[in-house]
Amino acid sequence: MRKVKGVGVTPEVPGDPFLYVYADPSGNFDTVFAWSQSCGSTARDIILIALHPNITAFSQNPKMYELGSRTVSDVTYEAIKGFDAITKGQLLKDVFGTGGATVGTFLKTIPTGPTPGAWIFIIFGVDIADRASE
């Protein structure tokens, strides 16, 4: 048996009044409970990833999708705006290489939200922090 702590990031309620039902008298949880909790957090992560609106296009070619989603100058954007993200990525790689955007141009695209790659990174980053805090 091992101790399992409730953390605010997981779907359980901090100080869950029903958590004691699953613990033995010393407050430990068996391995099946810990395994179930781990499967639940993995399922949560998969669902959150699947909810990103562009995950299907991203899955076709993640590297080119991310390159095609990077922030570029207004002139460059006007030249490529009619293409899908993967084609944009291929064009940008051919012309500019794999370099990133400057901070000034990057800041104006923050309100558009994270790319699927950034979304996955955020979800797994939160999950790793969640597990480390147990």
C-alpha cells in the first residue's frame, strides 16, 4: 500500500470527504486504487488533448503544423494566409528555416490560443507537476 494525496489539479476534490472510504485505518490506499487514479488522470489527459480543435490536422504532420503556426511578419502572413498549417510550415521551412518568431510579433498572436503541440506540452506539464506533488 502507498499513500495517495489529493491534489488540486487532479479531478478529485481537495479534502474529499469520501476519500477515507477507500483507505485502510492507517490512511493508506491499495495499489488498485492508486492504479485506478493513474488511469483516470491519463484518460483526462487524452480527452483534453482530443478537445483541441486542430488536433486532427496536427496529427498528420506535427512538425510542419507547428512550423506553419509560428508567428511571422504581416507581409509573410499575407503571402501564405490561404494555405493550411502544414503547407505553411513547408513553405516557411523552405524560405526561413526553422527559426522562431521575434518577441514583438509573437505577443500579438497569444490571444489566438496555443497550437496543438503547445496544448499537449501544457497538459503533460501540468500532469507531471501534479504527480510530482503527490
